[in-house]
Amino acid sequence: MKSCFHLAYHVTDLDASRRFYGDLLGCAEGRSTDTWVDFDFFGHQISLHLGEPFTVTATGKVGEHMVQMPHLGVILPAEDWKALAAKLEAAGIDFVIKPFLRFPGQPGEQYTMFFLDPSGNPIEVKGFTDFDRIFAS
């Protein structure tokens, strides 16, 4: 079954969100009103609504890191992940977890990075060299 994921969450500033998701991350903008905007988030739909962002805490232990919970994430092919990581580094993004290779040589080997959108919503971007290994244990 092929499906498209949808997630709606709060942001504090639609113009800042447009610059971040649209200009920096390269997500195409979809429908919008004065109070929300949709983006094509790497093939999935996110709807950003004006409001108070959810509370997050660094309580998810993954490997050696405590990651922000809850968080939004996407998995990209490794080459696309590397290109995005380089773009974000060049833009001076303040990473929560800098880009690195997690679980090297193990079944779940993946590139990962964590950063925040302008409203403080945490985002994780993973990169896999083999999408057949995403659920490997």
C-alpha cells in the first residue's frame, strides 16, 4: 500500500515558516489561509497552523543521544540527506544533534540530524543507503 503521511501542528509565525520550510528546506507550498499553510514535506503533507507549539523534552534515548520528543521526521536517500545536511550547515543552522552516522555497521545504520524550525518544533532527518534496511533489526 502506498500512502502519504499528513501532520498538522502549530507555528508562531507563518512568514518565518515559509522561509524555513519553503526557502531553506525546499518544500513546495500548497494551500494556505491567513492562519495556516500546507507544505509538501518531502512527499508528505504538513499543515502549519498559527498557535502555541507543542511542548517537547529530550527524553527519547537513541544510541548515545537523548532526542526531542515528540518530533517530526523524514527519511531520505543518503545522497539527498548529505546534500541537505551541507545546505543546512552552510545556512548556519543551530543543530540540536549535528549530522552524523548512527549505528555504523549495524542493521539500522543511518545518517541523522536534529534541528528546530523557527517556532521550536524539532525535526529529524534520516538518511539511508538502502531503504530495504529501514526496519532491519
